[in-house]
Amino acid sequence: MTTPRRALVVVDVQQEYFDGPLEIQYPPRDESLANILGAVEAATANDVPVIVVQHRMPEGVPVFAEGSKGWSLHPEFEQRVDPEWKRVDKDYGSVFAGTDVAEWLRARDIDTITIVGYMTNNCDLATAVEAEGLGFATEILSDATGAIHLANEAGSVSAQALHTTLMVLLQSNFAAVATTEEWIKAVKSGAALSKSNLVESALQGRSAVASV
């Protein structure tokens, strides 16, 4: 396997996910934030480009209104942001939609994005899915992302169940899933992370259910 040419994509590490209706519930916010900061530090130390993404909505909406407290980056992350990093404002779930991120990556011969930040069940998922169609390999760090509890007309699911399920889903096709520690080791060695595929995951899933 060739050495991945990575960029670390830090998705929406904003106050909205730490205080308000969209508070991250699993993994614990403080733990995922610490791992995000660790990934950023490792990226910087190993010359991995960093993209900082910030979701924005118009003034007057209840969440992510540009200029509001909830729209702001978490202060522990904001104080580490390097002016040389790529900054992106987005209006959709995927970091690619309506932005120049794909062109920026291609101009630098980057073939692999590593996703950290929020939320697993929205912007992270949307980004990983769109990356496939754009030709980028994707990595996602399971302990540097996070989900929320959800309930609506279709049912309900806990943040832990949702996050765990989506990590299994992503590993089956869209992204290589790893912990921050595993990713840092891979970055230092220049190794690619392993990813399953839909057929292998289906067969293993069938065996797992049959053994219960």
C-alpha cells in the first residue's frame, strides 16, 4: 500500500456542540475534544495539512447563527488554530458542498482526508459519503468525533448506539475507522489504515448474528 497523502479535516468544533440542544453525548465531549486536539498536534508535527471547517447559518436562526456564541469555535481549539491553516465556512452537511475543499486538496495532491469533529451522525457522515464520489480515501477517528441522542417519528436511538453503528457502517465501505492513537502511529510511520468492505462486513455480520 502506498503512503497516504493526508489532510486532517477538523469539522465544526463549535460551541453549539458543547452547550445547547446539540450537545455531543457520546463519546463524552471532553474526551473527544482532547483527542481532536491530539490529532491536530500530531498533524502539525508531521506536516499533515489541516483544514478548519465552521458551519454557519443566517442571523436569527436558533443554532449556528454566524457571529453567535454557538457558532464560535471551542476556545481550547480556537487558541491552537494556525493562521496558515485552510479555513472553510460551510452551509451544508458535507464539507465539500458549496466549498472549494475538493479543489484545494487536489491542488496539493492530497488523496486521503482524516475526519475529526462533529457530528458523527450528520456532517461527518455526509463528508465521508461525498468523499467517495470525489475520489478521496477517507479516515475517521472514532474517539475524536461524537453523536447525539435522536428521537423522531421514525423511532429513537441513543448517542452511543448511533455512534457505534455509524462507525461499523463507515468501516464497511466509506472510511477507515481508527482511534486517535492508532491514527497518530500510522501518520508517523506513513502507513495506511485498514478498511473493510461491504462483502467482508456482511459475511462477518452474518457469522456474528448466528453465534449469538
